[in-house]
Amino acid sequence: MSQAAAISEEHDEELAEQEATKWEFDEGFQRKTLALFMRDTQFANRTKDLIDPGYFANEAHGQLVGLIKGHLHVHKSVPDLRILTQILKDEKAKKRIRDDAMTEIKQAIKDVMKTDLSNSSYVAEKVSDFAKFQAMEQAILKSVELLQRGDFAGIEKIQKAALAVGLQVDEGDYHYFKEIDNRTQVREDWKAGKIVKRGISTGYAEIDAYLYHNGWGRRELSLMMGAAKAGKSLSLGEFTKNASLLGYHTAYLSLEVSKDIIADRLDANISDTAMRLLKDDPQTVRARIKAAEAKAGHFILK
């Protein structure tokens, strides 16, 4: 094989790999991701190591991501529109951006500025899931070669690195006054009905209305406090049951009540039967529990 042919094949493989790693997300979701990455410093800092310019189907979107990542690396914040305009001028002067590409980039910026910034946490999670999948897929492929060499330590190392891929916990410095425009935009989107709260309902609309996420916040810790016999254990069982009936997978751990007692309480609640009467008509209770299970998530007791 000639050297030119070898280089050509290598280039073709590289292009194929890049094409394979493009996001399966549609154009609207990709534009949404770019809008958040371009305008929301917190989102950008959390996802900067997960988002790659090559993931975007639109070349102009990918170029903008590359420019913003460079600025973010040095200045720890996303550039505002004025600074971004200057960055583009500098890149054009250095002939790093073609004239025909500049037109597409400007149009992309106009589109992004019209895109709402709602549900950033959901978008960040989807970006993280994709990056984890890609990292694990590559780790598995490399592991095959290492396995043939008997390099088990190498396999463990790359597997651990792949498993560590995820969102940044440290979101970077939050400049309170500078971020008011972003906060205002989110509130405007909320007012316009563009934002849907993603809280997990307590099962009680009156309680949901007082919680920030209109329910329990995902990946957050909520604490029940009260005097002895105030109903903390009962409320935990109730809230867990309600989440399960909404289709979420749940777990209820108790250090004071047995699983049998908890299960009886739940049976009484779901079947609308007094605990002392559960043994009077077991088949009716069973039928009501089975009916509830049809739409429920897994419910584990420990």
C-alpha cells in the first residue's frame, strides 16, 4: 500500500469516527444546547469538558462552540455579544474563519439569541449521558486490544476514566450582578410558559406550590423535620408511594419499622382499606395493588 493511500484511509476512518460521534439530537435540541453554552456561564462551566464542536451537525454551531470554549478556558465566563463580535473579527483577521463561513456564523448567532434558556439542567443531563456513552464505548473498544495483551491494569485505568466522565460539580464563580440578564431571561421564559418545572410531585398540589421545583428537586436532598411522633416516617412513606405511582423508581429505607409493617401501611393506603381489615378481603386488596402497579415505578423497601 502506498503512503498516500494509507493517509487517505486513515483520513477516511477519522471522518467516519467523527460522523459516528455526532449527536443524535435534532437540530432544535442542538441549537438549544448551543444557546445555553453561549449565554449561560454556569451551564458552560458544567459542560465544557463534555461538549465537542464535532458533535454539531451545523458547522457554524461547532465553530461557535470552539470559540466559546477557548474564551471560557482563559476567562472562566462566556463572552457577551460585544466580546463575541470582537473575537470573530480577530479570528477573521487571522484567516481562521472563511468569509463564507462568517455569514453562517452570524445567522447562527441570531438564531441562538432568539432561543430560550429554559430547562438547562435537563439539557446538561442529556449532554452528560451522551458523553458518558461515548467515553464508555471507546473504553470498551480499547479494552479489547488491551485484553489481548493481558494488560488488565490498563483496562481498569481506562474504564475508571470513562466512568468518571460527567458534569462538573464546581460550576465556577457566579457573578451575581453580571448574571442578572440570564436570570431575567429565565423568568421571562417562565412567564411565557416556555419553562416546565421538572420537580417530582409530592402528590399534594398545595405542597408542590411552595417548593422551588414544584416538587422534589432532582439530585437534591430534602429533609423532613418534626417532633417525635409528628409523622415523619408516615410522610416519607406517603411521598415515596406517590412518586412510585407517578412512574418513578423509588426506595424507602427505615431503621425503626419492619418492611412487613410498612408494606401493610402501603396496602391499606393504596387499597383504601383500614389496616385492621386487610385480612377480611385479601383478594380485593391484591387487585387494587395490582391495578396501581400497572403504571407505577419500582418500589423497594429496606
